[in-house]
Amino acid sequence: MDKTFIKDLLVRGIIGIREWEREKPQDILINITAFTDTSRAAQSDDIGDCVDYSALAKKVQAHAETSARFTVEALANDLARICLEQKGIQKVIVRVEKPGAVRFAQSAGVEIERGRDE
């Protein structure tokens, strides 16, 4: 399987369980690796045969900025579902991080892997 990826997509949204986290948007860092077969796209050189990572990033960003999830696990699962709804994506790895969430750590978060059959 080939991979299409979105690296370090920084969005701002409500996420967290504490009252102060529910009051104002905070940074959320998202990484996506989408597993797909790029051979048709390589031959046709047509965006219609590709995973459109620009369109996917917009969908992911819109959801992350408006969903107001309590946990990074729930948000990651939402984003995996959005990815798997896209034509050609068979499996996805989604990493969601909250920069500065843990003292003395650059970030904390979760990474999940989902496939069409899960």
C-alpha cells in the first residue's frame, strides 16, 4: 500500500475535560497517514485518481475546529472515519496531539489506526 500524508496540521478547537479547556479554543496538532494505491493516479496524472489531501485537510480542520470533543481519542476516531469516507483510502493512521498539555512535554495525545473493515 502506498501512503498519502498530511503532516503537522495545526488547528484550533475546543478539546479537553477541564472547565477551562471548554472556554476557549486551543492548539490541536493532527497528522494523518492514509494508505491507498497510487498506481492509477501515477499513470493517469489526474487528480480524480488521487487522494485529494487539500480537500481532506479542509474536512479534518473543519471537524476539529467545531466538534468540541472532550477527548483526543474521540476526535482521532472522528477524523479516521472522515478519512475512510474518502475514495481510495483503505486504512488510516491518525495522530492527535495537544501541544503543552503536559508540563515539561512538547505535547501529549493519541495515535490510532483504522481500516475500512473495522
